[in-house]
Amino acid sequence: MKTKFNILLIALFLVSAISLNAQNKSKFAHVDSQVLLAAMPERTAAQAKLQEEAKALESELVTMQEEFQAKYNDYLAKRETMTDLGKQSKEGELQDMQTRIQNFQVTAQEMLEKKEAELLQPIIDKAKKAIEEVGKEKGVIYVLDTSVGVVLYFSEESEDILPLVKKKLGIQ
């Protein structure tokens, strides 16, 4: 009688442990943030604005390079008739122009990177908020970003919430 009771107690314990484990099963989801960001209309607008600024900077750079080339060609044409002091002066001027052009290129690149971060941050924040909201709605404990290449494996039990996040953001 005591053995049957112990067996029944153990069976009851195992059944409750299994059902408790099923209820407490961790829920994971994943999303490809790069695909999400690329699908957001705000990203397209930000890219267009960034392209516009890049074109303006490129135009300015081309003007500087054309001015340099014109002065260099002028120097080459007149250097045979110039004094040594005149040559040194023109060469110094050309070197200064070359340095200004190089500095402009570096500064322009830094400006574009800063502007891109400035334009994208609100979009990233909006996407993050939508991911968090969908995660909470789905009762997800973790949402992994598959675009960064850190996730080495995810099974079919991990739910892809990208379609739900797109829906939350009103994206087709």
C-alpha cells in the first residue's frame, strides 16, 4: 500500500513538473532589423536627404579640384618663365590647395557619417519601440537580431516577429 502511494506521489510530482515546465517554457523570437529598417518609408526619406547633402558636398569638392587643376595647369605652362621665388610661391600655393582638398574630403566624410546617424536614430528608435511592443504582446522573453550575425542558430520554435513588427509600423 505504501509503495503504491509512493508511486502515485512520484507520478503526480512528474506530471506537475512537466506541466509546470511547459507553462514556464522560455519564449524566444527573432527579427532581422536590417530588413525592417530597409522597409520603413522613413529610411528612404532619410537616404534621399543624405544623398542630397552628399551631392552638395561632392559638387563643392569638384569645384575645388577643378580650381586646383586650373592653377596647376597654369603653373606648368608658366614655370619655365618664372623665377625660383615665383615657382616656390606657386608650388606652396598648390600644396596648400591640395591639403585643403584632402581636409575637405575627410571633413565631408565625417559630416556625412554624423548626419546619417542623426537621421537614422529616430528611425531606429521607432523600430526598437515597435519590436519591444510586439515582444511584450507576444509574451516573448528575448528578441534576437538575426542581422548582426551574432545568432549562430535559432530553431523553428523561435518566432520570426518581423511581419508583426512591420504590421505594427503600418508597413506592407
